[in-house]
Amino acid sequence: MTLPFRRRNLSRLFYAVIGALLIRYFFFSDIPSSSSSFARTRSHQIQEHNFIERATRPDKTLNVQKHRFLQSRIGRDEREEMLGHVIRNGIDDYWERFQLPYILNREAAPIDAQHVLSAIDQLLSLNGWVAALCPTLTRPFGQNKLGDIWDDIVREDHLYYFAIVIHSADHFLVDQLAVIVQMAKRLGTNNMFVSMLDYDSTDSTETLIDLCEAVLTLLGVPFRIRRVPGMTEDPAAAYYPLEEAYMRNLALEPLQELKSRRGIVFERVIWLKGFTCPNDIFETIKVSFANQAAMVCGMDWAEHNGFFIFSDRWRTRDIEGDQFRQSKSSSKPDAVPPRDKQGATRYAQHLPFQVFCCESGTHVVDPAQSYYKGIEYRAGTGFQNLSKPELVPERDADAPCLDSSQAWFCRDLWVKSASDAMEEVDRVNAGVGGNSNAKRNLIDLAARDPLMLNARPKRDLSEEEPVERRQLLPVVVDADANAGSDYDAIPDEEGGEIVPPPEQGRLSIPNSVFRPARILVNPRCVTTYAGVSHTQLALDLFGDGDDNAEGVGKYVLEDWEGAPESFVCQEQRQTGGRKATKTQRRLGFSIHDELQKLA
Ligand SMILES: *[C@@H]1O[C@H](CO)[C@@H](O)[C@H](O)[C@H]1NC(C)=O
């Protein structure tokens, strides 16, 4: 008789322990337990909803007071600094003599809060920062004179994800922070997330990032700041496009975590590069929504021998696949950055224009058309690793272009847009999910693209000659051109302009039958770098700013072109870091072929 009794007691104990563990797991999963290293590595990660939240209404807010894991710093550089102990002594002394004695009781707390609030107020007024100059700069259509014309964007209450990659570029970090603070003031701190990735910086980035951390913490802006070591120790073994892809995907990690673990979905991702005025970013966001654009880029201007030149020719291609000109900000209409006719015309009118690819400074990406659909940044793999004593890899004449990670991203956007459209057509043909609105859209699409409905890829292009026409130009990169994004481009005098012209109409299934990717450049969104006279640049670009093109056409592009059938491929075939030698060729681009590779 005693045995069953004891067994019952044991099983009760067992259930009690399990119960306690479950309660602890479900209700206190937000509290990291300091004893386990598992909990410590978890604490900077975005946490899933606990049991109660899942059962009731899941909290999808970005509230840093409620969810501590929304503000985190990973991989702080803890190395001893040169005067570190002197600084630490000073801080301790200040704390012990001037702070601690006045923290007497609870009643003193409001005074502290007051200190914090006035500190934030000072930050927001941005006295002396470049951002403070922004409202005084000339912009077309009187944008800066109209007061707050971005109210409609703010009212939507969307979520925005700000991403910054810092690679020894401390000179604009403070101004980028100023811009984030300004945006937070208007969008609300609970409507944004800031992701900063420090890739192996060796300058004063670390200290400035401490400042960013302090400011964002004070303001209650959710953030993740992360420092990672370089991919390779030896710069000669580094392949820059691969590093680009790695940095950007890491900067997007919280975006994916917030979606998968908490169901938080962002409306737009804003990549801050260089310095861009907050109003210009707002306008680019507006252009992005108005056009349902996959990506909208600003334009990147750098100082060069006393002039301002367009500066992202490594990654930007016009809608005909050509490189942008290295134009001056004051260039005549026939020598503006985009070479294609439509782009040049719209550029001259300060209107957004379609491109094949861009990055040029600050750019806005719609994650629903990209990152949430599984597109990641990537790079070519057929490069030669100079630190390995191997032969040069054997490459076909039409081998994939070994260009920037952004160029790969753009091509992925074009192919994704085409394949999504074809899937939609299939769905409607199969009679699934066909509400009348979707059907009407597809009929529009089919009317525009008569071939699309039967453009299902078939492997029948064997007789097709490759479009590619190559011309290799060994080039030495100008090490002094460390200005803006053009740091990576090939200068004109070294053959940067020489590529054979495109040959049209060689594809059996032209790119124009596929649904285009919506990639735009907004010339009103000016991105600059250290040393640029903002006022002069604004005058060069926009004159007195009194354009008369109100209303229609200001934001929306009516006609969208298909992808070019070839593009200027500027590639790094070897390792050697950012400054590695580049060569240039014209390479065919067939969406039909790309879709077949996926199938
Ligand atoms: C090149 O080779 C070196 C030595 O094997 C290696 O450490 C490095 O990661 C390689 N670089 C790339 C980009 O794969």
C-alpha cells in the first residue's frame, strides 16, 4: 500500500517542478538570468511573445520601456584606450562629488527627469550641426518654404527601419545621428528602429557610437548597435563586394527578427549613407509610396577639385544600363548624370526618373518587395583570391558580373518582380484568389505586355548568340579619390567611360514583356560628404528653386520601362579590398534566362 502513495507524491513533485519551470519560461522570459550564458546571448536578440501575449493580443509596439531588448549593443570594443584611466577617474570623481550627494530620496527624481528632458531639447534643436542648415537650403517646388508638408506621411503611423553601415567613416556619423533625431521627432520614437553596424572601424567611430547609444537611449528610440571584426585579417585577401553583402545583411538582421519573432512589419527601410537633410529623406519616402517603388535613391555629390561631381558610378546605371556621367552639379542639360533621354529630361525638371540600378547615398527600400521576400545582399563567387597561390579561375565569356553587391541586389529585384507577376497571372488563370481588383490589375498588365501570358520560359535559346560584347580594360584605381561613393569607381581618364555601345533587340524574349522593377532616382534628395558647401551645391542644382511644376507628375512616374538588354558591368575579379583593380565590359541581361536559372 505504501508504494502507490509514494509514487503519487513523486509524480506530484514532478508536476510541480514542471509547472514552475513553465511559468518561469512563459511569464518571465523577458528577464535574462545572469547565471546562464544562453540567456546572456539571448538578451540582445528580439524576443518572441510570451504565453500570455500569444493568447491575448500580441504587443507589436516598439516600446523600449516595456521591452528592454529593443535597445541593444553587441560587440563593444573593450580594448584599453590610451588615456582611458584618466577619463574614467574624471567620470568617477564627477559622479561622486557632484551627482551622488544630491541623490537623496525619491523627491529628487523629478529634477533628474528635468535634466534629461532639457538635454534632449538641446539635442533636438541641433545647434551648430549641419542638419540645422537644412531648412535654409534651396529646394525645387518651394519644398522648404511650405512648412511641414510631410504631415500625411507622419499621420499614416507607418514603421521605418533606419540602417547605417559604418566602415571607418566617422566624419558623418554625428550628422547622421542628428538626422535620426530629427526624424524621430516627427515620426515618433515608437515608429522607428535604428540599426547601426560598425564593420571593423579603426578611426574614432567607436567613441561616436558611444554618443549615438547615449542619445538613442535617452530619447527612447529602439536600436541595435553592433560591431563586427573584418571578414579577413589581410586586406589583400578581402573581397569588397562580399564584405558589402555581409555588412548589409547583418544590418538587416533585426528587421527579420522583429518580423519572425514579434510580427512587427516595417513599411520602409532607409539606408543612410553620407549626409542627407531630413526633409529630403521625407520626400524620398513620399516618392517611394506614391510609386509603390521597390527602391528610391538620392543623388550623391562629392567635392572634387573645387566642384561638386555626381559620385556613385560604381553602382548606378540608367534605364539603358549605362553608367552615369561624372557630371558637375552645374552641368548643362546635355551633360547631366543620367545618359538616357527620358532620365536626362526628368532630371532637368528635378523629377524622379527610372533607373536600372542605384544606390547613390541615402536610399529607401520597400522590404515587402525585397527583404521580406527572401532577397538578400550577395556577391559573385568567381573571383580570384590573390592570397591563395592558385591559377586564375577559368571564366566563361558570359560569366556573371563580379560587380558591387548593390548591382546584384538590383538584378534580383528585376527578376523577382518578373517572376512575381508571372505567378500572379498563373494564379488568376487557375481561378485562385481572383478578386476583381487583382484581376483588373492583371488585365492592365497583360494589355501592356502582350507576351507576358505566354512568356513561360522554355529552354530553346541554344541557337541564340550571347549578347555580351567584351572589352577588358585593366585599370588602376585612383587612391586619392576618396570622395563619396565614387571611391569605388573607375575614373574617366583611366577608361571609365569606354565600353562598347549596346546592341538592341537581340533577345528572343525581350525584357520589356516582363513586369518592371520600380527603381527610381529622386534628384531632389541630395546626399553629401564632409567638406561640401551645402548652400552652393543647392544653388548649383536647383537655382532659385522656383519651379512651376505643381501637381501631377511631381511624384508619380506614369510609364515604366523594362530592363535594359545589356548593362555596363564594372567588376572586381580579384581580392584586394575596396581599392582592388576593376575591369569593365558590357554584359547581356535577359530576364527570361535569369528566370530559367531559378526554375
Ligand atoms: C582568400 O584566402 C585566404 C587564405 O586562404 C582566406 O583567409 C580568405 O578568407 C580568402 N578570401 C576570400 C574573400 O574568400
